[in-house]
Amino acid sequence: MNIPFTATQNPRKKPEDHNLSFGTQFTDHMFLMDYAPQKGWHDPRIVPYGDFSLPPSTAVLHYGQAIFEGLKAYRSKEGHIQLFRPKDNFERFNRSAKRMCIPELDTAFALQSLKELVRIEKDWVPSTRGTSLYIRPAIIATDPFLGVRASHTYRFFIILCPVGAYYAEGFNPVKIWVTKDYVRAVPGGVGEAKTAGNYAASLYASEEAQREGYTQVLWLDGKEHRYVEEVGSMNIFFVIDNTIVTPQLNGSILSGITRNTVLEMAKHKGLTVSERRISMDEICQAHKNGSLSEAFGSGTAAVISPVGTIRYGDEILTLREGKAGPISSMLFDEITGIQYGEKQDPFHWVEKI
């Protein structure tokens, strides 16, 4: 399929790199494509960024049939623009689509469309270290119908957003709060899909954590409320007895692209990793006996985010006096070095545009 392009007549002012926040400023153009049973995915186009016109009865507004992804484009010192693991993102996108009864995409064409959009918007990719172009592909159900069933029609779109650091703390350690009262996902649910409802369900506990002075919520399993699963916007890792431990994927944990990147990089560096169930009781005991040396999260937005404080009920675990540890620092340097084209990429994660 060809991709027609309609240029904006009202270009936006591009923000300075030092004024970038996260998720608030968008580029001039977006990619759209629609689905109908008789046509399949059709009518791909790049058009000026703008509003959608949807009837109040649109299915996504009532039943939440929506999925999304998040990835980034980076500008190297030489001025090249490169994507980080985009094929993996679109493969996960299709897994989410299947779980949410949404027609799957041709991942090769989706990647081609993304690259064409980024080429058009190349001047929006910031160049300062620590900045990037955040990419948000999404699909929403568009049937004008009130009834609990899968939609017959859909819209796929990609929007772009120049961004700075996700957390105000930057790479400085964040504080996370373990909720005992709420759960993010349960076995057999949609926890491993990147679907809108998962994030809506997390908001109440996140607001509560922030009122208590914590950056993010650490979720426990939905059955026993004992085992660590993930943080609101990150997968979680602990370094215990010199082993990097992360919860195993179990159907209710998002299979993070950066999570996999951390595991592959750690093995490449000769570090020991373990994917298994890990309880908060074990974390607390490891903190008490000194075997818990650091903790950190991983995700597209922040890449690596050290954890300085964990609150679990009345217990407050402080790690490394609130400073980043050597393993999280090494992983951050190695992964971002590849993303910005400063280090060799033996894994073939980067795709240049």
C-alpha cells in the first residue's frame, strides 16, 4: 500500500530541548489507517495532527476496546535518527490485539509507515542527550454501537511527541509504594496486554501513592497479594546476593521490551539473572540481612530508573542511602549508549532511518 501524505498548513513551533516535558507536545503530522470487515486494514495516510470526530456511541468510549504501544526514536551525535527495537514493539502490539479481539496488523507495513512518518517529522527529533521522540501507536474500536461485543471497525494511528525525562527525578532514585489494597491484574485477565483499561484501573492507587509522597505504585499479585509483579510504568528488578531477580512472566505482567533488553544485556555482561516468583517478605528479609543491594525499574519512558525507597505497610526500605547502584547505572549507560549510537550494538536492536 502507498501512503498518501497531506502536509499541514499550520506548522507548530518546535520546542527547545531544554523545555521538553513528557507527553504534552505533539508533532505536525500523524499516521492513520482504518479497518472494516469487507476491506481489512485500508486507507493508510499521513495527515496533519488533529482531532478525531467520533459519535458518542463509539464502542471504545463505552467498552474500552483499545491497545497501544510506546517506543522511541533517538538522534545520534552524527545526526542520524534511529529506532530502538521497533519490530519487538509491533509484535507485542499484535499480541495485545489478539487478546483484545482486534484484527492484527501486517507488522512490516506498520514499521514502514512509522519510518515514513518519522522521516517527515525528522526535525522534531531532539538532539540533546536524555531527550528523544516518543512514538505512540494505538488502535481503538470505532463501531457506533451500544452492546458488549467486539467492534467490527477500528482505527490505527501513530502520534509522535518530543520528550525529556519521564520522571522529574531523572536518573536519580525514585520512591515506590507497595499497595496491599488494590491489584492491577489477575491470572486469566488482560494484564499482559497493553490495553487502556489496565492503566485506568491503576489510577486510584497511583493517586494515593503520590499523596503519600511516592512516585509510583508497586503492584502485588491479584490472588495472594504477596508476590511482586510490576510498577505502574515499569517492570521491576532487585539485586539480591549479586543476582538480578525479576518476577517471571505469568500472564498478568507486561512483557516489557526494556525488561528483555535488561536481561539480555545483563547476561552479555556476565551477570547472573533469575526470573522467578519473589515475595515482599523475601524483599524485606533481604533488606534486613543486607543481601538486597539495589532495585530498579525498566521501561521505554525512563529506560532504567533506580529505586531509592520502598514502602510496604509500616516498613520503609531505603536502598544505598537513596543513591543509584552500580548495576542499574551500568545498564542505563550501556542501553542508552546503544540507543544514541554511542556504543556498538551487538544485538542488532537499532534500526536507522
